[in-house]
Amino acid sequence: MPEHQTIEWKESWHDEYLEWICGYANAYGGTLYIGKNDSGDVVGISDKDSRKLLEAIPNKITDTMGIVADVNLLYEGDLQYIEIVVEKYPLAYQLSW
């Protein structure tokens, strides 16, 4: 599955990706993967990072936009990565930070 308008791959999490999530919520919805490179290959994230991100990302999304996104830990072989699924929301959202 290549990157396109509703799919984006990132090797690690940065709070600026909240802008992508906001854009997905305002457009058609979308999925952001953390732990994949630009080719879509899983590079993985550490156990420590995954535990921290699984708690922090949903809270940041709700705190900054007031919406809920599915945040899932997935595996490919021994590597783990995070999938953030954002549904289209009927109202336009803006980041509040």
C-alpha cells in the first residue's frame, strides 16, 4: 500500500504530525503509521517508545482537537509499529495549542 492522500508513513513520532491528523479529520479521514520508512517498510519502534506513544498520542489528539482516533500497536515479524486511524469528522477542527 503506497503513501497517498489518506496514508502517511513516518519513522518516528513528532508532535507536528498532529497537523496531519487534523487534516485527515477535516478531509476524508486517513491513517498515519509510525515506525515505517518512506518506502513503507517497517523499521519498528522500541518497546519503551511504543508503550509511551500508545498512551500519549490519543491524549494529545483529544486534548488538541477534541476528537478520538484509533491508535493500534501492530507487528511485522519482530518489529512493532503504530497505526493511527482518523475518521472524517462532520465539523472542521483546528489545533488548539
